[in-house]
Amino acid sequence: MRAPATAPQRTEHDLLGERDVPAGAYYGVHTLRAVENFPLTGTPVGVHTALVVALACVKQAAALANRDLGLLDHGRADAIVRACGEIRAGRLHDAFVVDVLQGGAGTSTNMNANEVIANRALELLGHPRGDYDELHPLEHVNLSQSTNDAYPTAVRIALQTGAGELRDGLTGLADAFSVKAAAFAPVVKMGRTQLQDAVPMTLGQEFGAFAATVREDVERLAEAGRLLLEINLGGTAIGTGLNAPDRYAGTVCAHLREVTGLPLRTAPDLVEATWDVGAFVQLSGVLKRIAVKLSKICNDLRLLSSGPRTGLGEINLPPVQAGSSIMPGKVNPVIPEAVNQVAYRVIGHDTTVTLAAEAGQLQLNAFEPVIAHSLLDSLALLTRACATLTERCVTGITANPDHLRSNVDRAIGTVTALNPVIGYTAATGVAAEALATGRSIRALVLERALLTEEQLDRLLSPENLAFATGAPQTP
């Protein structure tokens, strides 16, 4: 039998020697070694589309700045810009193959970007891939840069993109809760504290509170995002700007603002900005806050819909799939359960970010790859969770108003409204007897001649109790 044909190769060299790279690959020897060195998660950096696009933005801005400052000729600069434009448009993302977890503070990701852009630029210039004498990944694509300023800048831009998408998702979820709050405004129910009956409210108020707490975090996320607008591009290796020309930092930042449309600014102290990851910690904390609040809401939705016959049964979640392989007719609250699990993942990522941020040493934090992956994954998970919760759960929720009103009529918690008139001691006696005998608060108060029918009608009106003075009726 004929031996299988060997795939065409090209030979590249680096600090450690020569290696054969598939001739058709856009990546090169540095990427090849990184793939071999970091077989960790099996997840390539290319899955983070926003990061790949952000890297292309940084490299495009650098090429334009180097051209403006006379360091890069127009032909090479234009080819690099065109290659970056293709990547920003969604091409070649499958060539970003290094693992999301890697040693070297992101060097492998930066090398991967340099090589892909260089080889595509070579094609655009009419040269074969790997012809680095004509256009080099490091001499030209990485000119005036270090991984230590290019990579963190790209991460910040990518996180801006992800944060914007999550803000949209949170806004959509808050809007869906607001719609339900308006629909449920007339539905009176009992509120609960510590899982015990408290005082009346409306289901609209409960859902309005869901809307308000979600909407709060849209602004918290925007605040965290504003911290990411400060970049260290131009600081090169440790923030001193070694090997970058005068005026480079300002020039490249101006180009990057134009390329991204973001109001980016150069950090006032590039040495500090090169090792500081405080903005990432701040964002991670906000994402944990969002996760905790979403999980709490989902816990409430599961409780309120529990049953259907022996639970609280106050609301109905839309049935989306069969709930059991053995119990016919069972339907589970699978959408809130899934969002709960997203929250647990995000909370875990926050711990990872915290530890990685604290572990930075001297002029650089070597652990930015795991910080970036954790944050980008959290943003994507939360964005998808918001959409899923909105579309497959919240918009289809219905109420059981008759059951809710019956609970209010039987509740002992309504006696709280009588305290200012009959006093705490008398109210306690009424509540204790009602609990022991099953009789209503109204009947016992009348029997003891503590109030008249008219006074009770006014004080124990569920609508009056739910809309107490100063309490807003709509979210």
C-alpha cells in the first residue's frame, strides 16, 4: 500500500530552534509551541470573539500609529490594517488556537495574534505565509508594543463589549418584570419574612421589586465599565515605554479610540497601570453581585410557583419540558434552576479573579489570562441567562389571584395593622386566639368589641394595607 501523503509544512524558527508548521496555518512557531505547552482546558482563545476582535483593534491602531511616526512604511501598515479589519469582521477566529489558560501573562495569545495578522497581511501583499522577511509578526505587527501593554488593553476592550451586551440583557429582564408588575398590580397577596406570614402586599409590588433590583445593576455595570477605559498601551514591558517612540502612547490611543468608538484614555502612570488589575476586580465584584441577585430572584420564583397542589402555588411558570422520566405530568422550574447554576459558576469565577489579582508580583500580574477568561465567561453566561430567563420564563408567568386573596383573608398577619389602634398587647391576644382556634381576625376583634365594623373595613382592607402611605404602587 502507498504510504499516506505528508501534509505540506513550512519551517519556522524561534529562540528554541526550528519547527515545522502546517503550510496552510495562519499561526506560526510561537503559537505551535503554546498549543503543545498548554493542553489544559481544551478551549481555544478564539471562543472569546470579543477578545479576538479587541486584539485586532489594538494591532490596527498600533500599525497606524507606527506609520504616522515614520516607523512603518505605508505598504506594510496598510496590509496589517486590512488583515485586522478582516478579523474584526469575523474572519480567521479559528486560527486563534492557544488555550485560554496559559503561562506567560498572555504572551502566547499576543504571539498568536501577531502571527495570524502577519500571515494574512503577507497574503494581501502577494507573499506566501511564513515569508517573514517581507513582513514579520514581531518586527512589524508587534512594533512599539509588548504583550504587557497590548494584551491588557485588548482585554479591557473585550470586557467593554461583554459588559455592554450584559447591560442590554439586564435591561430586557427588568423590562419583562416591569410588564408583569403592571399586570399583577391589582393582585393582593400575603408578604412573607423568614418564610412566615407577614403583612399584605400585591404581586405587582413583588415583581416591581424584581425589576428594580435588576435595573440597579445596569448602572453598577456601567460604573465598572468606565474604569476599564483607562489603558496602558504605550507602556510596553513594565510601563516605562522602552522601545516605543515619543508621542507613541498618545498617538496609538487616539487611533484606538477611533477604531473602537470607545472613549479610551492613557493611564497617567503607566508603570502602575501595567501591574494594577483593580478594574478587573471591580468588574468581577459587580458580576458576582448580579449573579447573587439573579439567583435570589430565581429562588423566589421557584418558591412562589411550588406545588401545583401542595406548595405555595401563587404563580405559574410556563411549562417548557417534561419534568420526570417516572412521574407523569410533573413539570419542574428548570429555567430558574439553570440560572441558579449560572450564578454559582460566576461566583466561583469571582473567587478565581480575586486570587489571581492578589497573586501579582512587582511590575506585572502574570495571571491575567485566567482573569480574562473568568470575566469573559461570566459576562457571556450572565447575558445568556438573562435572555433565557426573560424569554422562556418571566414573559409567560401567570398568577393565581383567587388563591392569593384567600390566603390574605385567612392570614393572621393582618392583625399588624391594628396595633396603632388597639395596642400591641391586645393585638397579640387576638393573633394567638386566631392561631389556636382557626377563627378570623375580624371575628375575634368584633367579639371583643375592640373595633367597629367600619373601622375594621378601613384598617383591614387588603388594598389599603398593600398601598400604605409612602409606598409606591408601581415599580
